[in-house]
Amino acid sequence: MKGILFPFKKIRRNRRLKEDLALIGSSGLFDEAWYLANNPVVADAKVDPLLHYLNDGGFEGRNPSPKFSSAWYLNNYGDVKQAGINPLVHYLKYGKKEGRRTQPPQIHSQQNEAETTSNEGIDDLSLIRASGLFDEAWYLANNPDVADAKVDPIHHYLQNGGFEGRDPSPKFSSARYLNSYEDVKQAGINPLVHYLKYGQEEGRRIFKYGEGKAKNFYNVKISLDEKVFCISMQRTGTTSVGKFFRDFGFRWAGWPADKKNNWAQLWYDGNFEKIFSSTDFKLANAYEDSPWFYPDFYKILFFRFPNAKFILFTRNPHDWFQSMINHSNGDVIGGTRKHCKIYRREMEYFELLKSGTIDENIENQIESKKKMKIVGHQEHYIDIYRLHNIEVEDFFSRHAPASLHIGRLEDPNKWKKLGDFLNVELPEGYDSHENASTHIGK
């Protein structure tokens, strides 16, 4: 019966996609030319801007036009964010009738109708240019990924960089401004734009570059071609490595990018090129979490990106297994089908599926209660964990020993050694620790 119903589900999805595209396209709230001008990455990728906004841009906080703030709508209406609905689609279907706003109240109150329908994005660009607080040469020098991508630096700062905590010049700290003024962060307004439009008159403090940051942080200057992959097994400090990447200015792609692009499923299907051609992959240079540690994927990555560096952290195998148990309460982690592929339990999975013992839909929901367990399989999992580490070390010892860094999670000097490997100078006393216990799919 499932095989009969599946095509109809696909038809319904396609119909809903077409309906949503038509809804946005006819709303007057999507300006294709404005969207491409303010999102040069989308323009360079030569994808359909309307489709990009529906599937990706809206969830990333990109605005469809000056008339609608995606980030503010999602942040202000938590139910929409939880529902996983494109913000503009929600507004057009439900929010408008419910009296929800399209932008922060201060924009509604401080701009008349003529201003609202004008090209606010271009006005903001002019405002930044005339402010004396944006230094184009400095921005490109301190953000080599932007320089490598050959995008307009002011456009990048206005649409992306400011929200990512990148500074427009040594005279203004975006991260400190956003962290100091929660209302600005919640409103989804570029920090420098807010300061120029409202913050100055309100007497808000301006923070300078580096103010309040640990010494030597964000000193990495590497291009997008110099990639770093963390291929440690899950529950071996991978999210702490991700924090390390972010702390030192790498362009990080972790579990949010995996979830958004469904990289794990693409790996399972063998569609590696779709992973490598995705915008999030191309814009990053440091990767952790799924699917980089999956069986033998490091070999694909090594030959596909011969100049890349690789990181392998290990830990006591029994401690690792206990961490796996604690993380999922003994269930398999993530979708069962992919989990069994990673940990070599495919035959068991397909036999249980064929016998009707397990329900495929339930087993492959990330946070569902599953029948297949990790508990009771300690010896098998520890063997797989050891084998992964041994095979990685053996492969690189034969092909490129200098491309692999091996660290021990228990080593108190592990971050200093990783910094040496990546040519990063760490401030005294630096430590990176981030627990991924809330990300069950990890």
C-alpha cells in the first residue's frame, strides 16, 4: 500500500510547491531584481531566485524585498519558526489575516508608505557608504572568503556579514553591537544600519573592532580553496571542533548546514557532487559533523580536494560508547537506515524491515522512539569505532601523513596542538567545549 500511495504524496508536494511559488510571485512582496542584487551568491549560482527564496532564502533570513523582513518574522513569531514554514508563505496564507506584521514595528512607525515601497536595500547601501564606518579594502582583507567569492563587499556586509558578526571596519564591532542590544538582534536589522538610523539618536554605544574579544581570535586568513574536514566519529568532540573553527574565523559548516541540505541522505544515495555543488558547501572552508566521518568518505574528500587538511580526534572506546548511550538513551542515533549503514548493521535492519518488526517511517524520524537499539551491542560498536580510527590513520600514512592531525580528546593540550596544525595562534588559556546533546541527529 505504501508503494501505491507514494506517487500521490509526491504529486501533492509538487502541487504545493507550485502553489507556494505562485502565491509569492503574485504577492507584490517578492522583487526578483532586488533579491539577486542583494544576494550575489544566489545570482552567481544562477538558480531561480523565487525558488531559492522559497526553499532556502526565507529560512536563512534573506528578505524577498524591502517590504518584508524574513529574519524578524521568524524571530518574532516562534510558532512559525517551529512549524518550519517559509515566513512569507506563512504571512500570505495566515499571518496577514491574523494581523501579523511584515517588519519590525519601528520600521512601520518611522517610514511612511512611500518609503516602505521604495528600494530600502539600496538606501541602506548608500547609508553605509556615506557613514565612514565601512572600509571596503579592510573588509576584503579581513574576510578572504568574500574576496575569493568576488562579491560586492558592501552588499555582502548588508545582507550577510553584519548578521554573522563580521565588522565593516576597525571603527565598528557588529558582534558586540548585536550582543549588547538584544532588541536589534531580535528585530533582524543589520547592526550598522540600525546604529546609523536609530542607534545614534538613541545614544547607543558604538563598539570598535576587537573590543571585548580574546586576543588573537579571528586571525585566520585562509581562502575557500583551503578546506579542513573533521572526520572524527560522532561523540568525539566534533561540536567542540566546530566551535574552534568559528572562534578563529573559519567559514564553518556543521549540523545546521547538513540538516538544511540533507547532506547525510545525499551521501547515503552516493550523490557526492550534489553535496560539493551546494551553496553552503562552496561558501565554507571548515566542516564537521555529518557526513564527513561516514565510512570511507574521507577517501572521496582526499582525492576530490587534494590540498585539504583532515582532523581525527579519538578517545577511550568505552567512554565513547557510553557517551553514545547517554546521548540517545540507548536508541540508535539519527535515522535508523543511515545509522545502520554507518555502523554496519544493514543486514539486521533489512531483515527486521522485511519481517515487519520495525516501521520504516518511525525508525527514520530523527527524534522518534526506535525499536533498534545501541544497548546490547557494545562490542560491535567499539570494534567499528576502533576500525574507523585505524583505517583513517593507515590511509593517510600511505598517502599524505602531513595532511592528517590526530588528537586525543583527553589531552589537555589538544587545542594548542590543533592550532599548530592549522597555523593558528591560540590565546593563553584557550579552551573549546560545546556539548551536542541536543542534536540527536549527530
